Amino acid sequence: MKKTLELALYAVALYAIGSNSAIAQTVKTNIPGLVLKEFGCYGGNYVGNIVNRSNRSTQGTVHIKVFDRDGDPIGGCTSHVSLEPQSGDSFSAFNCNCDAGTKFSITVK
């Protein structure tokens, strides 16, 4: 019984590690020096930190498009950002439908 429980917990941990929604990562954007850190999908929303590593202020709208395993778009969301040079802030974009997504694209306009 204990071995079965250990195997079940191990399988759940492996699923979480391989799932797009469970892994926080650093993601570059199309704006040089603007990155999303600890970025991941949680409860259908993307959250993390947005960091402006450049020496120029940055503002715009982050557009996120979510794709399924076949490469078909299944969701998307936006969030406005405004950062001073060499600064960061928390980031969130809601109702992205990212739980079933396997890939995403990010564009800042």
C-alpha cells in the first residue's frame, strides 16, 4: 500500500513537472531587455514578474496567445505594463485559458 501511494505521488509530481501550467520559467519578449520571470499558468491565468533590464522605460500591452498540442489557438489574454528602466513588478493576465495549453506566444505592443 505504501509503495502504491509513493508511486502515485511520484506520477503526480512528474505530471506537474511536465505540465505547461506548473512550471515557472523566464521568458523573453519581443522588447529587448523585457522579460517575464517565474512565469506560469495557474488556474487559467498567467502570473509571474515582469522585469525591464534595459536603460529605457517601457510601456505597452502584453499579448499572450495560447496553443494546444496540435498548435491550434485555444485562448489568449492581455495585460498593460509600464516600467521604469532597471525595474520590475508583479505580472498577471486573467482568463487566458492556458490550463490545457502546451505552448504560448508573447508580443508586447
